[in-house]
Amino acid sequence: IKQKKRHMGDTKHFCPVSLKENFVLYPGLQEHAAKYKEKIYYFSTSEYRDKFLKNPEEYVAHNEPLQAPPLRVCLLGTHGAGKTTCAREITDKLGIFHIQFEEYLQELILPKTKRKVGPSFDEDNEDDNKIPEELEDFSQTINKTETEKTKQEVELTDEEKAIKANLMDNRELPPEVLDKIVPDWWKKEPFRSTGFILDGFPRTSDEASYLSERGLCPDVAVYIQVEEGDILNRLFPPRLKKWKEKQLKKKEYKKKLKELKAKKRV
């Protein structure tokens, strides 16, 4: 009841300094409160409170209300829950950006890896279009592709190696790598003024702590909970179809290879 009677500042219970400098609605704390012109302001840290008190006019509304930041959503859920499908529909309706975290990581290393990496993409590594070249000299082509792969691996930077390990083995990205990726969506245009749905991040408690420590607050975090049976029914049929196609290609490959050896013997 006492809280309701208080005259709150222009940003209510959000920190005015975080709004002004970082364009983020960061909840303030009562222990970091200050009074200015009979209004109470709450701040995220004591440093921001001191900064406000040095020059309060810079952080309060004058002729017009303070501009609120755009909508920022973190959309979470297990693989196959339908995050990407939901995110695309919502972004179309709201006119904000859709950032698919895993897809974004793939794009960062794609110029060097030349293909998408990860458990679901390893199956597609065999390139059956190379069979005509292999008919000319099978062993030479294998050696050539192996040396090309090692060259590609050597050229990866430490940051790119960490991203590849994340995509391949689900290893957590270190903070120094996240610092080069995540803050831009809050602080740089066009994301800063338009807003976004971040699909698939954060995935762990450490990644959630990272957002909190950097002051990168989403307005909403949505977790899509789906029954395991529903996910199985959704993902299994296309995976089975893909596996059958792969087996068929293997048969055709072996058949062509057999014909090649027969021709060489002749």
C-alpha cells in the first residue's frame, strides 16, 4: 500500500540510466533508490544511481514522455518444439526481426567450412556428384578431399573453433565469443530500434546469467513445452525418409563403383 502511494519517476520501477544509455528496461532495486523533484527513481546499480544524481535532467522526461525500447523476446524450447515456426509467424505480425541463434552461428563459419556443420548435417557430407571424377582416379580424389578438409580446419580461428564445437558437440560458447555476437542485437541498428525474437537462446543457466550480467534484458521469455510423443511424430517421418534416400544413394554408389572396377579389369 505504501508503494502505491509513492510518486514514481518517469520510468516507474525501471532504471532511467539503463534506459537512456543502453535502451533497455532494466528493473531497479529499492536499495538503489533516489528522490528527485518529489519523485522516487529506482536504479539497477549504485553506480547508475550516482550517475543520475550528478545530472538528473539528462535522464528525466521534459516536453515528451521517454521513448520505450522495442519488443525483445527470447523464445525457448527443446529441438522440434516449433520455436522457429512460431517465431516466423509472430515476427511477420509484429514487424520485428527473427534471429535463429543456431542458424546465425552456421552463417558465421560457413565461408570457411563451405557447408553447415552438426550432427544433422554430417549425413549429407557425401557428395555423389563427385562420382564421375572418382571414375578417373578414385584414390587421388580421396587424398585431395582429405587435404582440403585439413586446410579448412587449420584456417579456423579460436572463435570459429568454439562456434564449430558448439554446433558439433553442443559445447557452451565462452563469454568472449558471446560478447562479439549477442550484445549487437540490443545495442546496434537495425535491431536496437526495431526489436527481435531471439529463437534458441539462452539454452542454459550460464547463458541466462550471461545476459543478466551484461544487462541484456529481454521483455519476455517464452518457453514452449511439448510432449515427447508429439516431437517424435513430428521429426521421425522426415528423418526416416532422409535415411531411406541415403541408403538408396549408397546402393547406387556401390553399383557404379563395381562397374568401374569391372571396366578397369577389362
